[in-house]
Amino acid sequence: MIRKIIHIDEEKCNGCGLCAAACHEGAIGMVNGKARLMREDYCDGLGDCLPACPAGAITFVEREAAAYDAAAVAAAKAAAVHPAGGCPSAAARALRPAAQGASARQESQLQNWPVQIRLLPPRAPYLQGADLLIAADCTAFAYANLHADFLSGRVALIGCPKLDPVDYAEKLTQVFLQNDIRSVTVLRMEVPCCGGLAAAVQRALAASGRDIPLTVHIVSIDGTLR
């Protein structure tokens, strides 16, 4: 049948994975660092992925394509599976637990509240002159030494670009404009959709026009830093 469906220009795609995160049907996956339409019958043609793409790599076309299969999408969601090559952030993995009693109890280095980006007041007093840690919420569970290695001496802001229905760039732009931020450290997971966190910070810095040092670190699923 002829219908409206997305087209991804791989030349323009920067591999951020935001479109895969925005596609609630699981039609888009990441292949060799590029977004790809994995299942035509999973694409509903509504285009939730279009505004998520910072590179303008996604457009609508009308062409011969398989009809949208809502039942197949629902079945895939119910089974918690994704089409081959889909975003792996929700893939179930068993991790090797650390040895019990391997280290002494550490004191919390958290120095601010709230920590959720969505709840943060842009003019919170602790933001003035702050070094920011903007972290994906999963990193606290994956990286065992987060408090000592990243949180100490920094103001923490956390979020999940896959699950939070907001554009962090808007709030972060106000944070950068209204405060004297000294540095920004981004800590994200290795899964593609987590790239949305770093992308939002970069967009906010560009929108604010502030020259703030930015460092991005990636945590692997097994808890190692790379």
C-alpha cells in the first residue's frame, strides 16, 4: 500500500540515537552507529521521531510500504523485546555481582536536592559558581564509585532522556544563562538513547552562548568507564 512513512538520511545521521528513543513503537534501531528503519510495519507514520533528530536526518515520504501493525507492536512491547538491532537500553542482561564486603561503606557526596532535572529551579542558590554533574540516572547503579569519582564537589542533576517526556535543553539553557557555572561533566550510559543527555547539554550550551568546559564520560553496562 502507498502510505506516509519516515525516511532516514544516513549521510545526515550523527548516530545520537534520539530518534530510536523517541520511537515508542520500536521501529527505529541503531546499526553501525546510524539510525535505521528496522520494521516498516512498526512505523505508525505519526513522526514522534522527527522533532527528536538534531541533524534533520528524518523526513516523511509517501511510498509503497507495509501497513502499520498495531497488534505486532503491542505484542513486542508486552514481551519486552525490540526488533533486531533496536535500541538496547531495555534489553534484559544479567550482570556479575560484586563480592560481598569488598569495600567499606562510603559516605554520600550528594550536596543538593532536588536532583531531577525536571524539578530543578533554574535559580537555585547552590548553582552559582557550581561544577555540574549531569548524569543519566542509571549510572548511579552501574558505576560503583560514582560518589567518589564524580559526585564529590559537584552539583548533581539526573534524568533519563528515554523516559522523561521533556526536552532537557530548555531547562539547562536557563541554568547556564542565569548562573555562573564553572564546568559541566556529563555521565551517560553506553546505550544509544542515553546519547540524548549529552546532546541536550550541547544544545543548551550553544543556545546560552556560554563558554563552559564540557566533559563527557560513558559508563558501560558492566559498570566500567570508557
